[in-house]
Amino acid sequence: MSGLRVVPAWRHGQERLYVCLTDGRNIAWYDREAGRVNLLSEERRDDVLETLRPFLTGPVTIGPPPVPTPAELARLSLHPDDDLAPNRPGEALLVALDRDPGPAHRLRPDPRRRALTAEQTVGDALDRLDGAGWHALHSVPLPGGDRLHHLLIGPGGLFCVHSLYARKQKVLVADPMITLGRRDPRPLLRRLRADADRASYALTAEVRPVLALTEPADVTLTAPPREVHILRDRDLDTLSRLGGVLKPADVEALHAMARDRNTWGRV
């Protein structure tokens, strides 16, 4: 008996199978997507492969962990308080609701909870693109108390995504106005374009605005909106089919830059 055990875990949206000693220390991990077994010690090579044998699929390469790229080293150097990557979808709303949950009984639902549902729905959809070479950041703070709901970075470029709760409501888009049901129209597209401009300035790269509608009953556009993609939450995966804009190294470099809170202090 080798005394080794396999512990599955998720890292950056991808599954890894860690091989652990009895005291919990990792001595290797299997990255199934990359088809690679990373060994921290050659001494236990045979034991590690025997332990992982039931989990291996297809050909694999075996060796020490790859040398970190400059982007990975930049992420490792971030202070935890400055790293935005751990932010959950709707992070700012979750914190606000935790501090002030509001009255227990309301005549109308708390609008913050509907907004939170929208951000979580859209955020989960964006996080599922991670394996396709994309990275999503959530609740990116901007000076003045503003924030980007989501920032998506990948082969198809950079996208500033704004979530809007529209469940079972008709949506009318008359640029720059957005009308939900019988509510008064709001110049939401003007704000979204301004947010994208601020993100472009911070990252010194083009950022395109996206309005993500959660479960609308119907969407009517009086004319194609200028520069803004309007998508239902179920259609956000279409962004993953865009490509030809950024190379993988550029994606990683921009992600490392965007996840640093200090990047956003000057916009």
C-alpha cells in the first residue's frame, strides 16, 4: 500500500486531482484538461501513477510543474486584499445585504435581491466559459462607489457585462433607453457605454459593453443599439465562439492586470 489518496478540487474553474500523503501534503496533481501529471517529487513517481491509474484518460505527460508565466507570477505577487479574482457574482450586493438585510416583512420584494439574482445568474454563465480560455471577474469596484457587474476577458476580446433582472417582463430597447414592462424608461445603455470606456482607459485596451437580460418574456429593439451587445442570459455562451482578437498570452496578461484592485483606482 502506498498510503496515497486522491482528492479532487476545482481551481480557476478547472478540476484537478491532487495526490496527497497521509498528513495531507500534496505531492502531485493531475490536470485532466491539459493531460498532465505534475510531480513535486520524482521519488514517488511510480506510487503516484499507480494511485492515479483509475482516473487517467488518454495520453498524459509526466514531469515537474511548469515554470510560472509572467502573468502567473504577477497574480502570485498580489496582496489578497487587492486580488479581485475571488469576488463572487454580486459580491457587493451580498456584502450590502449582509450588513443591512432590510425589514423582515415588505410589501414589495427588496430590489437588491432581484439585482443579486440577475448578477448571480449571469455570473454563473460567464464562469462556465472559463475552460474555453476565458476569465470572468465580478463586482469590479470603480472610484466613486460605482462598479462593473462583470468583466469578461478571452480570445474574443474584453467585455463589460451589466446584468439586468427581467424575469417574465417585456423589454423595449430604444437606444439609450431601456424599458422593463410598465416601468419608466432608463438611459441604461448610456451608463453601460460609459462603464466600458472607463474599463478601456484602465486596461489600455478596447472593452465592449454587453447588456445581459435574465429570463425576459420578450425583447424588442427599435433599432440596433450602438456598440452594445444585448443578450439573454441563456445566450451568453455565444461570446465564447468569438476569437481572433487576443492571443492566450495577452488574455493572461490582461486578466492579471484587471484582477489587481489598484488598476481601477485611476478611472
